[in-house]
Amino acid sequence: APGLREADYSNVRRHLQPISFGPLDGIVRRFMSTKRLRTSTAMMDDTVEEIYGCGENSEDMLNARRRLMADAAERRARQLDPLLASDPTSVTFHHAEQARPISTATSSCPVSSLPPRALVHPLALAEAEDLFRLVFGEEAGPSCAQWSGQGLTLGRQDTHHAFVLVQRQGGPCGVLAPLQALMLKHLLFGDAHGDKAYHPPGLVFSSHACNRALLAAVEEAVWGCASESGEAALATLDPAGVLAMQAERGVGFSELIVDSAASMRTLVRVRRSATREALAEALSESVEDLRSGLGALLVLLSLLMSRGTARVQSDRDDPGLPLVTLPFGHASQEMVNLFLCHKAVANVFDGCMDLGEGMKLQGIPGSVQVGFLTLLESLHYCTVGEQLKRPSWPVWVVGSESHYSVLFATDRDVQNHPDDQENKEASLRRMFDARDESGGGGFIPPESLASFLEETAMEMPQNDRDELMAAGMVVWHDLLAALKTNNALAFGGGEPGAARELELVHVNGIDKTRKGQCASVPAPSVVRIRVWVPPPWSPHQSQGKESEVEVEAMSAPLVDCIRTRWQRARCRWEGDAPSLV
């Protein structure tokens, strides 16, 4: 720090030996070794009073002084250390024993064109209070420790799960699973590959590719939430605040916990970016922060601040509940949807459902890049809309009662097959929903039936129309059955199509020992699943007879999720069954 004598630094360092200084220690050492910048404390206090207008011995004066000291040390270190200046992302997201540098090719913005450091701001007290209340509620609980011990860390590079975000604590899967899905989108279908999926044998990717895809995933999530505000906010660690809290609590860096608005304000600072290129550059410099135990929380805070807490609260059906649910610290569906559609809506149906008398439930507003499937739909607790079931890319976050994982395909054709009627039915459903005044309830007014049939060019006898409208509403499932009965949705040639075979991969990042593994080596799970999908029912099939698919089906909760997307699918895999917990 400016004005600190080298002997004083050595004395302080010796007394605080149990405290982990981490990379900041090296920065301070390089700064001290120059013996050039000797700013007096008096000069610094004058600067603080001029900028912040705070009193001489106030807490604000002390905090502001720490911020100036940390920023000065960081700027000086970057000027003096060629390695730090040329490659700010020299730390990989993989485990340290397998670390490989990641390239600055993640961003086209050169370091020399970085925005001025004045764009890095401390977290205001009111903003910290709003964020803490939004995430954890009014009071700190055990979930604060869970969410303060989960960084963005990839699996070991020498394993088949090197591309998997490893989950250490229960709860933060609501951040890790959406990031994993977006990362896979970039890894498999990124700019380097265009629309053609890239999947090396065994899904073994280079460290460079994994790190680049993960940074791209975080960038996409944060920038997507900034679409209305026009300015992205990246939450990073404040080095001065980290050291101060370590000294105050007498703990190492890995033991720091955000358990109050005050601790959040101490540890977190905000870097704002007006362009996506500037955000990418800021992310490439923040790899070490994202790897830390506060990494997942920092990403969540970045999305919330980029969206704006007021907009986030207006997205929600019940703004009074925290995003981290009690008592187990699980992530809410609103948090997951914030990553998927950039709005913190609580529902998974398409559009908005009008309940009357000014009450509305908000669902998914439009198309999404990666989708969502849930076990709860197979249990008839909810219905996932077509937007989430049919995302732009064949990657889905999978929800169970208490955990989120990821399902993906390396072939985009799983979304589109010429031998079945899925796409035709989906297109009809979208046109039906456009007339659904309930916002996804599955029924339309009787007077809308004629316009629907006209738009879709479907023929239906008048007596069938009268039967559908007799109840005062037209229900989607009844309409679909009537169209099939009248052969309007018959297969080409009047015969059912052939069954098709797909390959899906399920990823569960939670780090635990599984059947058949050594108890001392817990690991994430990656399971390849072969899926056989029979064609949809046609008028030429008996409803009691299944299309012939000569496959001995295996069962697991994930199969029920898959069947909400591919009806009556049969699945097989080798080894342990894919786990949703």
C-alpha cells in the first residue's frame, strides 16, 4: 500500500501468517519492491475527503482509503509486471494440478484499451442491502455458507468430465446448471464451429476450449440481463475488503462468508461495462475471483445488478420471497429463468397468464438459447411451454425436486425429424396459444375455432366443431384428438413413421461418490443415453398397441423427464443410472 514501509509490511505479514493472502500477496510484493510510489497518508486522506466528502476518522474514510490503496497497488502491479499486463487470464478454471493458461482470445478487446479504473465502484450500502435481501432474505442462515463456498471450477483435465462445472455445496446448482448449459452451447456449437456440432471422441475437450466456453457462458448470461439497462455490471472481489475481513475475522480466504449486507459490501465491488467487448475484457481479468469460493455468488449478483433489482422484483410473482429458498438453500426457479430468458419469472409456461381482476402470472416471454425440462411435469405439477422444450440449441437444464442438472445432444436433428409430426403439432400449438386468452391454460373461446382452422388450413366436419364448442371453450387436447381422428394430422401415405434413435448426454456436476467408484475419489457424473422414440399415434394405430420398438427399456427419474419432451421414449445406458440428485 502507498506509504507503507517494507519493514512494516514484513512485520504485518509475519503476524498475519495464518491468513491466506493469495495472489494479492504477490501484487503487494512487486509493488513494495519498486520503492517508487510513496504517497503519504496525509495526501491520501486529502484525496479521500475531496472525492468522497467524508470525515477524517469516519468509517467511510477508512473504507475509501482502503479502496484507493488497493486500486493504486493493482495499477502499479500491472504496469510493472509484463506477464500480468499481457495475459490477465493466465489462471485456468480447471483444478490447479492440471492448470493450463487460457488464451486472451476470449476477447477481442486489447488490454491497452481497458476502460479507466474509475468504472470500478464500491458497492453502495443501500444496493448491498437490496441484493442481500433479494438473495437470502431478511436474516442470514446456513445457506449463506453454502453460497459462499462454491466457485466456478471445472473437472480434472485428465478425466472424461473435464468440461463439467463441479458442485461442492448443495444449493448453487441454480447457477452452475444454467452456466453449464450455456457453456455446452458454446463448446459444441460455438462461433468456431457454426451450426455444426463439434464433439471429439469421448467428449474430451482442451483446457483452452473449456475455459473459453465458460467465460463466453458467463458473458452471455450477464449481457443478456443488461439488455434493458444498457449497462452490464460485473461483481468482483475487493482485495482491500478481503484482507480487512480476513484480519477482522481471523480466517483464511476460503473461510470468508457473505452473511450480511455489510459483509457483501466489504467483499464485493462492481465493474460496469457499456459494451459487450468491455464486459468480455473485464471477465477475462476476473478468472481468479470466479474460481474462488464466492464465484457462483458473484455471477448471480452480476446478473441481478445488470437486470436491476427493481426490474427483477417486477418480474416475480411473489417479490417477498428470497431467491435462495429456505430452509435448505436451494435455488428458486426464478433464478434459473434469469439465466435462461434474462427475466426472473417464476413460471415455465409460454407467455403471460391472465387470471382476471388485474392478476397475471408471468411465464417465458420468448425464444431461448438453452431450454428446461423438469421431473415435476411428469408428476403433473406443471407444464413446460414450447419455448423451453424447443430451445435454439439442443441443451436443457433438468430440474428435480431439489437439484438442477443438464441434458444435451451433440446433434441438432434431435429437435427436427422428417418422419414424425412433432414439429407440425408444435406449430399448431403456437397458433392455438396465440388465441389462448388464459396465457397458456390450454383452451380458447369457441368463436376462435373457425379462425384457427382457417389459418392452419385444417378441415373438420361441422358436427365435430359443434362437439368441441359445446362446453363453452375449445380444449387443446380435444382439438388435437379431433384433428387426428379426421386424418388431418395423418402421416404421409396414411402410415405411421419409423421410430428414430437419438443420443443424449446427462451431466450432473455435484461432486459425490457414486456406485462403483473409489470412496476417496468423488466426481461428477457424465452418462450417455441411447433413446428410441416411437412415432406419434396415428388414426391407423390402435390406442392400446405401441409402435414396435425392439428395445428393453431402462427406468430412472430422468427417463420421465425425457418423455415430457419425446413421448413414450425408451432409454438405455451403461453403468450407473443418471441421477437427478
